[in-house]
Amino acid sequence: MSERAAPFYCPYCGDEDLRPSEEGHGAWECAACNRAFQLKFLGLLAKGLRTSTPDGGDS
């Protein structure tokens, strides 16, 4: 199994200076804005729940 992907930028300030946090799996620290955040996989969406707009594109 492959290693999990790391975030490319901070969701708060957009900076790319991120480091893994000591808080545990999925936790990251941003050196630019001094915030910590955690990534969490919630699950897969059920097929058929996507709605289409009248022009044919997905929303």
C-alpha cells in the first residue's frame, strides 16, 4: 500500500511551509500562520448522489 499524500498548502493562509505535527496521524502545522490542523477521511460518497445541472455539468 502506498503512503498517504501530504497537503500542498495550509487551508487557512495558503502557505506551503507545512510540517507534520506531533499530535498524531493526519495532523499538520503551518509555520507561516502558526496554526495546526488535521486531515480526516470521512468516507466514500454513494454512487448516484451527484446531481447534474441542466447544462449537463456536475455540480
